[in-house]
Amino acid sequence: MVLAPLQVTADALNYTWILVVSFLIFFMHAGFAMLEAGQVRSKNVANQLTKNLLTWSVGVTVFFLVGAGISSLVGGSGFASAASTSGTGWIDWLYGAVFAMTAATIVSGAVAGRAKLRAYITYTFLLAAVIYPVVTGVTWAGAYISFGGAAFTDFAGGMIVHGMGGIAGLTAAYVLGPRMGRYNEDGSVNVIPGHSLTFAVLGTLLLAFGWYGFNVGTSAIIGGDGAFLGDQLGRVAMTTTLAMACGAMGAGLMAWVRTGKVDTLYVANGLLAGLVGITAIPHTTSWWGAFVVGGLAGIQLPLVFGFVEKRLKIDDVCAVFPVHGSAGVLGTLLYPFVAAPGVVDSVLNAFVAQVIGVAVIAAWTILATGAIWAALKAVGQARVTPEHEQEGLDVSEHGVETYPEFGSGDSVVADGGMVSESVRADGGSKDD
Amino acid sequence: MVLAPLQVTADALNYTWILVVSFLIFFMHAGFAMLEAGQVRSKNVANQLTKNLLTWSVGVTVFFLVGAGISSLVGGSGFASAASTSGTGWIDWLYGAVFAMTAATIVSGAVAGRAKLRAYITYTFLLAAVIYPVVTGVTWAGAYISFGGAAFTDFAGGMIVHGMGGIAGLTAAYVLGPRMGRYNEDGSVNVIPGHSLTFAVLGTLLLAFGWYGFNVGTSAIIGGDGAFLGDQLGRVAMTTTLAMACGAMGAGLMAWVRTGKVDTLYVANGLLAGLVGITAIPHTTSWWGAFVVGGLAGIQLPLVFGFVEKRLKIDDVCAVFPVHGSAGVLGTLLYPFVAAPGVVDSVLNAFVAQVIGVAVIAAWTILATGAIWAALKAVGQARVTPEHEQEGLDVSEHGVETYPEFGSGDSVVADGGMVSESVRADGGSKDD
Amino acid sequence: MVLAPLQVTADALNYTWILVVSFLIFFMHAGFAMLEAGQVRSKNVANQLTKNLLTWSVGVTVFFLVGAGISSLVGGSGFASAASTSGTGWIDWLYGAVFAMTAATIVSGAVAGRAKLRAYITYTFLLAAVIYPVVTGVTWAGAYISFGGAAFTDFAGGMIVHGMGGIAGLTAAYVLGPRMGRYNEDGSVNVIPGHSLTFAVLGTLLLAFGWYGFNVGTSAIIGGDGAFLGDQLGRVAMTTTLAMACGAMGAGLMAWVRTGKVDTLYVANGLLAGLVGITAIPHTTSWWGAFVVGGLAGIQLPLVFGFVEKRLKIDDVCAVFPVHGSAGVLGTLLYPFVAAPGVVDSVLNAFVAQVIGVAVIAAWTILATGAIWAALKAVGQARVTPEHEQEGLDVSEHGVETYPEFGSGDSVVADGGMVSESVRADGGSKDD
């Protein structure tokens, strides 16, 4: 009887696992597309969907040709382009690419409803080529950040992917300015509800499904010593599940306390915030820590959303900062306080290392993102014209109407003639 | 060359499989959410979605702290809380949890459109803590039910999960009473169509995808003796596929025979009924038996639905009893009659064991569920006010409108009429 | 310590992989359902969804009883019915079935909006029983096609599945004739927009997710010699990803060049065309070849779509020929020109073998499909009546309305005007 070499078994299992979880993480683009489409006006849905499709398409191509090489360059291994690798090296590249594209697509939710398509694509190009690769080069690849012997810890990208994406989104939304009509002259706020909670919740659940790949998939199956890594897999699965659940409950509870009603979108986004919160630390957190991290990530959601909306007056359309940014920072910083016994030697050193990591990533992200969008703005390419914004970006940027038969009475006049001027516009004409 | 220990290979493969199928079964919540959302009125969609999100969130937390321990306690192993386990024990817990949450979420489809959110959450809490754990404690954990040497057989939860959920839903819907306007004073029936067949069919296909995890995933990959369990995996994959297909055809055929038209929703729900029908017995059923089980599960769907609607006059909104309840009972009872040769020693003993199992689970489920909803009703907390039911639960319970741009107020009339003023806002009033 | 036999490890890993990817490929039915539903009028959505559900249900049953046996018969191994196999043979059968059903379901998008349900089901029956099995019998099973020592190459069905399906769809749509109002008397074209870009893009992303199973899953994990097949897995994952991305960019670019706008549906369908393009050759194509194949598949999409619409005047509703047909042919023929070094001995021989394969499959598909639809047409069973087409197939064929609360009657007029009275019911008439 021929026996199986350990190396074959370990390679086969680990790489099959990486493929499966890469597919799951790719699937999160369906989740982001639905979540964001549901949260925008019906006149901007096709624009949001197109941005999602092109984020992946442009981003993954750029990451193949340039981004992966920049990451290894910054990490100290020289410019190793994905084009020059082969075989399992391409599996590793795909695995890196799906994380990179998650960071990229988060931004599109913040700048919805007014960013020019070419501006967004330009930014995505630079994010995939440089901004995100520098972050992973400094952290996962180079492991440069530590304090007193404690290394900066981010297991699956709570800060590196989600925190970075959320902060980038907030920065871009700030530079762009709010949508027309979002704020009154006296500074008071107008709510612009998304067009479909059903799509938003669908997106939430697609994302949660993919997230199991994101977190649990970051653990190998068989370790370098040939042992089955069941302890780590089990802990990550448990903390991911509990933090997600507590995020939904925390946000729903806050909404109920403040308004007497359980807002559906807060529950959904709270579930996601709980997932973001645990993503940096699912492999070290105790079970009660998962309750704490998820619960706090959910509770902070309505508070941070209100702060961004009312104090900062930034129009973060899909709430990407409270969901991905502040929740990612929160979980990353909580690392030493919620860890299972024996994980952390010095709580202080570990905490300082986390603070340094968060600060470095946030500073770089704000600077790079702010500079790019400011430059686009300076040349008049950041934002569509007021007329196009009124009309909706679907018509002006894409020449399509997402729902030609609904929501606009006589918009379909001949099976043959889509008449675009009838697209319902806020602030605009039709039957206003 | 280092060789792979069999134990490492078996553990790694079996636990990786459990993780993958647990993710698939979790994904069924996206399916239930879409299936149910599509089958309710647009004024109640956000309520249905919120219940789905909270079923998972509340339920999985309760099952972690209490439910899993109750199951092991009833099963005779003492109260083993999930909090006190570790490593792969948490993988096993997650695997149990996704089955438990499937049972829980089925109920929400039956009580749609009139149950108070707090009543539903209370019931979900108790289902996850006690009702479902007692069922699994008696069956999978304790294996107490047998007759003449034949043990009660339920491979993946055709009765334990789906039958239980469907019966619980029917019971809760009976206690709650029908939606306003569902029955006329003379006892005749009004149909209240769901708001989107597209979402309903999407949910059906998401569920079918997850169901492969539910059924095939219940088989281990490598057995205790170190052999590959390909025979069992293959049979389960085959019977699951054929029963699903025959369920859709059976229900579509019945609809066509009775009305001359192939009702889309019957085909979709028939596909699910076929899956439910085979879930108890996919590992033992012959290929022709899969045709029988799936076909009968589909055929009974329109008949049982009509019986519940017209004779019992129970308003089971999403048809959870014909899909999960009666189909689950049917498949469980058919076990000895459709089994592959050599599986069943005594058809009579096996059948009696199945009858006992079905009766025990049904009786416990009806009693526990009926008592809880009756108690909630007695204190006036089971059902929203008639005004809120008219208005829709989205506004009254959640303060949101699912589709603020579509379905303008006056186009929805019969069972309540959504009035949009309270929510509509992009800075203007409803009419601007 | 007991060691793992290589055979057990290889069987367990390879069959687990086949199961996972079969589930993923099955999931593509959700993608096709959404993609097609989004591209048809709201009055025909339920019809499209029902066809998708029944394609799978009828097709897989027929493929179990007949189709798989025909494939092995044509392939030279005698009629080996799936009913007579067992164990892992059923896993292999399911794996074959999900490919077969992909080919079948493509056709439904081409004949949308006017084919009779019974005609479509009849055709699906024959496709699953004979047409597709003959194609796989000649190619994958029998490997009859070669030239000068070079065998016809189609790794995962770029021609065998997608090309065949796209050509079948075009043929059926030609025989059926265009939808009413699609062409004016002077031959000019009317655009009939689909009812929801959101569902169309959702379907696109669900398909892309499943496609990773389709392509990467076609590679085994551990080869016959016991080695891990990481090189092949990595290359397939890389080329699939890049071709998909370049397909979306290519189609979007062409739309932008021609109209100044980035049409959302072209980007989505371009992404799919890129995937189709690479599906025959993901295991041999170089990284730059993936750019070429994907880019060309995307670029040809708007051109071929226009040619079919304006020159051939065939009403291919969901653009299945440019997406699956011409893109599949393109990728199959490009095989020797984009291959990695060392793969192809003689470019000429390889190219001729590919041309022969494409010609044989196309000729057989056109003949068989044309004959069946012509026969159905001859007996007056191919197409619904003009009245039913005006009214919409949802009402006439299925007795349902997909969105009873939206898009009320008078907002849709040109190609028939859905009149809701006949269906609208929650107990009352439309206006109560």
C-alpha cells in the first residue's frame, strides 16, 4: 500500500482551502454590490453596480501587474510581480487580490451619488497599485511595526483591509462634499433613504457568508509542523459567529433605545460592524471577548454614524466609516484586552503596538486618499455636474435606467423607446 | 520523506468539510430571508428581514450560552456549555448551531405580517434555548427512540429540523390568528399575494445551494476506520438532487392539473418540499425512492396548502407547514419503504420507530410552541394592533419603508394601504 | 502511529473537491435566473424564473435516466445509465449533470418573452437526453476529434457547454422569430429594456462565483501519480480571474468608445463573456494570453450583439449568443495562439483540431435545435398567441403576477400593456 507524503497532504489541503475561501471572499463583491445598491437612490443604482464590477475588474488587473509587486517591494523582498510567478504562486496571488479588492470596493459606498466614474476608477487604480500594497507591505509582508517585542497584530485585515477602506471612504467623501440636498443652509440634515432595504439586507447576508472565508480562511488547515490546526480554526469560527450576532443585537438595541423602533438597516449594518470588529483578532479572542467586541462594534455604529453625519457633516452614503472604519479600529485596539489567557505577554506593549499600527495605516490612507481626490477636484474631474447629479448618474454616466418600468410612471413609452428625461430626479422635474 | 498520519488527514478533511458545509447552511439564512420577503406584502418586508437577521443573532448567542448545553443534558451527557469547550469543539458547536437556526427561522414565515417583533424574539429565544435542544437531545444526542431494535432515523434533520420548524410555525400561526382580511365573514378565503416572485425564487435557489451542505455535509469524509466514505457521499448527493427535481415537477404538475397553469411559487416551494422530504433519509434511499419521496413531497404541497388554508383556516403566510412540516413528516415515515436493499431489517419495526419519533417531536413542538404563544397572547404581546397591521409592520415596528420610491401609497389598498408620508424624505415632503 | 494510504487521501480530496465545485456550479442556476429575470420585461419575469427552475428539475432527471447513458454510449463505453451506478459514480454523475444543465439553461435566455412553456420543456428534455450528451460523447467521453496528433481541447466546456448553449439559443430564437414590436416594418430596431439592472448584475456576480467552480474545479487536486496538482490549479485560477476582469473592461471600453457612456449591462455581460472565453483553455493559457482572450471576448460582445440584432435580425433577448456562443468559439479557437510555452507542439495542427471541434459541435447543435423548434412551430406549439404575448407570459402561462404591488397597469404600455385586473387579488378587485 502506497502511503501519502505529508507534504502532498498539507499542500493539497491548504491550497484547496485557500481556493475555496478566495472564492468566498470574491463572492463578497456580490454582497457589496447589493448592500450599496440598496442604500442608494434608484436613479444611481446602475452607477453603483458598474463601480462594483469595475472595482474588481480594474483593481485585480492592476494588482496583478503592479500592486502585488509593490507590496513585496515595500515588504523588503524586491518587486515580485504576479506575472513572474507560477503555479501555487498564482493561488497565493489570488488570495491576496481578493483581500485587496475588498478594501477597494468599500470606498465606492462612501462616494455614491456624485463621484464621476472616471475619478472613481482613477482612485481605484491607484489604491490597487500603491495605497493598499504599501499598507500590506508595511504590515503582513514586512512586519515592521512592533513595540517592546509586541508585534502589530491583524489576523485577517480588520484594520489593514476594513479599517483602511473605511477611512479611505470617509476621506474621499469629505473631499467630494455631500450630495445636493443632503444638508440645508442652516446645517440641518436631510435623510436620503436608499431605494431597497431588501437588496441591502441581501447584500448583508451575502457578505456574512463570504466573511467566514475571510476570517476562518486566513488560518491554514495543516501547520508547518504537520499538525492539524483545529484549535485555531475552531476559535476563529466561534468568535466570528458570536461577534457578528452581537453586532446586530448591539446596533438594534441602540436604535431601539434611541427611537423606540428596531431599524432594519442598523441591525444589518451592525451585523457587519460586528464582523469587522473581530476581523483583526478572531484567532486570539476569548468567547466572552467576542461578545464584547461584537457588542461594542454594534453599539458604536449609530453613535459614530450620527457623529459623522451631524458633526463632521460628511455624507458617507453607505455608512462605510462606522461599519468598516471605526469598527475596524475598535477591534484592532481591543486586542490585548479581550484575548484568551496566555496570548498576550504585556498588555501595554501590545496595546501600544496596535495604536502605532492603526495610526500609521490611518495617516497614510488619509494622506494618499486626500491628495488624490483633491487633485481630481482641482482639475474639475472629481464630481459630476449638478445637472447630472439631479438627473441621476445612471442616465448621465451610463445611459441606462435601472428600473424602466417602476417608480416613474410613464418612463417606458415604447418597447423601443426608453425615454430618459422621465427618470425621477430629486430636486428635479417630472411630477415633483 | 515524512508521511502523513491518518489521524491528521482524517481530522483535517472532516473538520474542513464541517466548516464548509456550516458556511453553506448559514447561507440558507439569505435564502430564507429572500424567500419570505418575496412572499409578504411590501409594507411588511423590512419586518420579515429584521426577524431573519435577529433569528440568527439572538438564536446563535442563546444556543452558545444555553441551548447546546441543554441538548447534551437531555442527551445524557450533562450540561456541556459551548463556552466551556475549545478548538474543534467550537467547530462542532457551529455545525449544531446552523441546524438549530434553520429550525428557528422557519417559524418566522408562518407568523409574518402580524406578530409583534418582541413576541417573535421571545419565542426564538426559547426555541434556541430549550425547544429545539430537547428535540436533538432526545434524538441525535440521546438516541432514545427505537422500536424492536430499529432506531429512529433522521440523517440531516428532515423531521428534527424541518418537520419541527414547520409544525412550530403552524402552531404559532394558529394561535396568532390570520392576518386581517385573509378570511371573509362567510369563511371564504382572500389571497394576499407576496410582493416579489423574483425574491421568492432567488431565495429558493439560495436555499437549494445551502441544502447540499445540509444533506451531503452531514456525512463525514473519512470514517472512523480510516476509509473514504464515498459510497455514502455519493448516495446523498444523488438522492438530494433527484428529490429536489421531482418535488418541483410534482408540485408544478399538480398546479397544472388543477388550474391549467404552472404556478411559479408552487414550483419553487415544491422544489423545497422535495428537499425537505429527502432530508431525513438521503443516505439510505434508493434512486427510485428519491423519485417517489420527491414526487410525493411536491404533489402533497398544493393539497396540504389548500387544506391548511381552507379547512384549518390557518394563515400560514409562507406555506411553511406544507413545505417543511408535512414534507418532513412524509419523508421520515417513508424511510423503510424506499430504502436501498439491505438497509432495513424489519420494515414494520423501522416504520413504527419512525412513527414514534414523528409523534414525539410533533407533540413536544406543538405543546411548547402553543403554550408560549398562548401566554404571549394572554398578556396582549403576541400581535400588533389592527392599526399597525393596516399600516404595515415596517413603519410601526421598525420606522422604515422598504421601497420608498416604489409602490406609491394609493396603489396598495386592499389590506391596509401603506401611507408613505411618515418616512419619505429627501429633504422634501412626499409630494415635492 | 497509523499512516494515511495515498489512495484514501487522493480519493477523499478529489471527491470532496468535486462535490464542492458541483454545488458551486449548481449555484449558477441562481445566477442565470437573476441575470435573465433582470433582462426581461416585468410581465415575463415569473415565466423566466419558472423555466429556470424546470430546466434544472426536468433536465437533471432526464440526464439521470437517459442522458448520461447516451453520453457513454456515444463515447464508446456502452449505455451506462446513472441508475445502474453507485457511490462515487453518483458524484461523477452529479458533476456531469451540473455542466449539462448549464448548457440547457442558456437557451432560455434567448427565447424569452414568447416561447410556450411546453415547447421549452420539450426542447430541454431532448437537450438533456440527446443533444448535449452527443456533444460530450464525441468530445470528453470519446475524444474522437483530433488533427495531426493534436486533440481537440476544451478543458471546462467553453465550446462544449457555453458555445453549444449559445448557438442553440441563437438557433431557437431564429426559428421562433422576434418578440412583437422588436422590429418595425421598415426593419429598424426597438430596444426593449429589461426590468431590473440590479437583478441582472446580481446574476452576473452569482455566475462569476460559480464559475470558479466551473473552471478551477475541473482540475483534480491530486493526480494519478499521487502528486499535488498545484501548478494546474494555480494557472486556472489566475487565467479565470484575469479573463473575467478583461472581459468587463473590454466591453465597457467598447461601449464608451461608441456612445460616450459605460453601459452597465455591457460591463456585466462582458465580464461573463471573458469567463466564457477562457473556459475552454484556462489550464494552458499564459497570463498575457488571459488578457488577450478576456479582452477580445469583451470587445466582441457589443459588436456581435449589434450584428445579431441589426443584420441577422434575431431577437436574442438576453444576448446569450454574444456572451456564450461567439465568446466560447473565440476562446476555443485562440487555444494555440495564447498558450504558455511548451504546451502546443504544432500551432497549425492544434488550430485545425479546434476548428473541426467547433464546426462539429456547431453543426450538430444547429441541426438538432433547428429541427426540434421547427417541428414545434409546424404544429403550432412553439409560440404563445399574440394576445398572451401582449398580456405577458406570467399571467397567461402561470396565472401569476410577479410584482402585484408595483408597476401598475397603465405605466407599461407599448408592447401590450399589462392589465392587472385579472390577477390582482387580495380578496378584492384592483381598485378596492
